[in-house]
Amino acid sequence: MNEFEPVIIAFCCNWCTYAAADIAGTSRIQYPHNVSIVRVMCSGMVDPIYVLRAFEGGADGVIIAGCSYVDCHYINGPVKCDAMFERLKGIVHTLGLEDERLRREMISTSESIVFAHVVEEMVGQLKKVGPSPFRKVREDITV
Amino acid sequence: MTLDDIIKETNTFYCLECGKCSSICPISRYNPAYSPRVMVEHALLGLEDDLVYNRELFSCLTCYACQLKCPSDVNYPLFIQKMRAIASNNGEHGECAHSGTLQSLTRLVTNPAVKQRRLEWLSDEFRTSDRSDVLFFVGCAPYFEHIFDFETKSIDIVKASLKILNYFGIEPVLLPNERCCGHDMLWTGDVETFRRLAEHNAALISESGVKKIIFSCPECYQTFKENYPNYVKIDCELQHISEFLSEAIEKDELSFKETKRKVTYHDPCRLGRHMGIYEPPRKVLEAIPGIELVEMKHSKEESLCCGTSAFTNCDLYSKQIRVERLLEAKDTGAETLITSCPKCQIHFRCAMVNKGEEKGPDVEIEVMDMVNLVANALEEKN
């Protein structure tokens, strides 16, 4: 039997984390292939529905990553994201999903190694936790 | 179901075009683009596409105000419910409020593998049991706490209800993996999701072996009582907590402390017009010594709506309806607006938090659920 390969959806801010992921690619930094990146203009625009739809579609984990408080292009995006993330954590927890499935990161443009490390760590954690209960409907899809 | 079947089932054919529905409709008063009479007329002319792809199809609050006024007994809310099922099959879902988070959650819990953690708020002060004749249906309150960015107090309603049940020595069963009742799904046309939720709940309830289910949410109560029998079988007595309390008051089983407060009561549409329960909550409020109950200009059958149903098409008009209702409550001189629906409370609180000139004047009034008032006024038993 093949080893379980988790599917991770990462919502990355255009200005920092997306660029970091880009640089990770051009600098040939190795990281697991399990992550699919969705570029958003700011981490502050991520709505709980984005994450719930990701789980509905069969994702095993979701990362929301953006600039740190001082780097934000739009002054207070990360603050908005933090407030949203607090509520989202409550929803996901009540739904019965493990806390490891949701992660909030602040990764600056120059920190492509951090990005690779976060993905690696999360893939490791998700392999331990196992597939998401909502994945059952989408078993036909492979990474 | 085709348009013809719907017309037959809901008596739409008997429409006299008198326009009473449009004159009483809370949405029509603010939104000139929406009129129940025009909707019915379109159906009778066979203009199915004009109905299905009309944004206003999802504006209806299904508040039953038109139904009670109609001289030909056209079941307009049912007509809307069935039309939305057709619209939903055609990919029209209305504009879901809160980006559709609530709808998405409801779809997620249809999964049989899901193991929710919905009872984490439960503390030692409440007594529950695994085997009992009475089940308390918690509803969506554990989710509401996290979805909204203002205080909803939904979980407090559940806690107060448990406190009341414990007061009578009832230790109810709470289902740790109970699903959403599916009310919003049925009324926005997603019948398949509704059916699945109903099956899950029916299985869990028959497994628990209870004889009676008590609800604090009128929407769950109405759905279980009126819509579940069409899909599943539930052999239990169903009761809203206000009925339970008014029965207890008749038997004189309750003693209250003096609570000085002037209140007014808002009838939720599901409990009032849908189920016809107007008197029990009023009886409960009047039984508390010190409570002065004043009626608003529109009450009972005439009661105004809280402005949104099923978290769909919540717009400027919904806000205006809410502000109108809040102003009416304020006009009575009452300190507190009492309701018995957690969703009415959410909508009113939202209207007070989100201010803006176009939404009408700012208004502040304390909003509270009936069970909270009762739980606070209960005298400790020795």
C-alpha cells in the first residue's frame, strides 16, 4: 500500500510568503510536493470560507501565511488575519479536526528556507495524524 | 418537481391577485424590486426562468406574514421553498451571508465520518446523563460562538436551558455528534443535504432511545415538527422550552425571585406564525414577579421580522427591517427586548454593531433570550 500523502492548501500573501515560495523554487530549495499554493493579495483577506471550502474539497491541512506585522503592504493585514484565525480555529476545532491541520505563519520574502521548513514539518505532522475525515469523498484524487 | 406540480401543491392557482401579500411583506416595504404577487404571477404565466434566475427569489424571509393574510390560502412560503429547490438544481443559491461559512459547515457535517467536539463548553455545573427520557437538542450554538465577530450569546441560551431543566431534576441527554437540523438547507433549496442531515439525526435519536426532545431554537423545533416527517420517522414528543415552561407554571412548579424589569417580547416567525405559539412565552414572562411586559406596535401574528432567514440575501433592506423593529421596541419604553430565537438575537445584535446612516438611525437596546431571563430569575431550591 502506498504511503499516505497529505494534501496541503497554502494561502500565501502576494508580497511576502508567495515571493518566499517563489525564491525557494528558484534557489532549488527542496521541500515536499504536497503543498498547493493559492496566491492572495494579503493574509488579511483570507475568509473562513476559503479554509472550509478547502476542507470540503478534501484538503488534509491548510496554511495561512503572510507578512509579519511590520512588513504588511496594507498596514494592518496580519492583525485582521489574526482576528479571523482565532475564530477559524474555534470552528475547525468544533468540527472535530485536529489542531495540526490548520497553521498560521508569518514568512517574509527572504525567508524561503523557513517556508520549506514549515511545509516539511506540517507534512510530517499530517502523516502522523492521518487523512482528514472529509477526504473520504475525494479519494479518487491523488496529489 | 416541476413548476406545474408546485403550483398545484401550493394552491398558487387560486391567487386572486389582490396584493395583500405584497402589502404585508416586510421585504416589499423596503425593496420595491420584490413583490410576492409578481412572483406568483410569473409562476402562473409559466415564466420559470424569470423566477429561477431572479435574485429576489432568495430575498423572501419565509416569515409567513403573507400566508396568514391570503384570502385564497396560497401557501407562498412553501412555494418559495420548492422554487428554491429548482433554482438550487440550476446552480442558483442566493447571496449567502458571511461568505457562505454557515452553509459550508452544514455541508461538512453531513459526512458520516465527522466526530465533532461540540460539547466542550459543558462544565460540571450542569447535570446531563447518557440515558434519560429527555433529550435536549443543542443546535448550532457551539458554532455561532466562533463564526461571528461580535458576541452572540448563543451558548448562554443553551446553558440557561440546561439550568432550567436541571432545576426540574431533569438530566437530559445531549448528543455529542448531533448534526445541524438542516433548516437553512431546506429553505435555500439544498434538499439533498437536508435529507442526509435528517437521516443522521433520526438515527442518533432512535439510538439514544429518548421519548421527548426539548428545543431552545424555534427553527430546529419547527423543522423537526413540520419537515422531518416527510423524510424520516421520529417517535418522540417534541416541545419548545417555552411550552415546557408554561406547562410547569400551570402546575405551579416554579418559584421566581423578584426581578424588576420592563420588557417587550419579539415573536420569532418560526415559533409564532409557523407554529402558532404566541401565548406560552408571554405566560412565562408574566409569571416572573416584577416583570412588566409591554407589547410592541406589531405583535403576535402582526409581528415584524428580524430581517434575514437562512443567512441568505442579507442586505441593506434586512438592516432597515431590523432597525425598524429595534426602534419599535425602544418606543415601548422597555429596557430589554426579549426573544426566544438565537438567530433573531444574532440579527438584532448585528444591526446594533454595524452602524451606518443608510441603515437607519443608531439604536441601542438590550436583547436577551427568554430562557436567560427565566434562568436568572429562578429561585434556588433548598
